Amino acid sequence: MIRTNDPIQDFLNYDYEQYLKEISRPVCCECGDYITDEYLWDFHGMYYCEKCMRDHRERIDD
């Protein structure tokens, strides 16, 4: 990132760079959000975030 003498422009440049990084991430098929976690669930090319997978988890009673 190139820094200037204008802190507002520096923030806008940084914010835009972060936006570009976010929209390059995969999208969760369940909630539609960008997956920003370190890991994702991949079922035959369908991506799911950790939160959505936890919502589908069920306990098995012995």
C-alpha cells in the first residue's frame, strides 16, 4: 500500500484493498456470506462456512 500525506485517502485505499480481498473469497452456499474463516467445508464443489456447518451438526446418543 502506498502511503500519502493524506490519512483519509490512505484509509480509503486500505479499505478498498480489503474489499477486493474479501470479494475474491468463496461464498457459502447456505448463508451467502463470503467465507473469511481459515477453513471451509467443500462438498462436491459446494462451499459452506464453519457457522453453517455447526448449525447442521447433530448429537448421536449412545
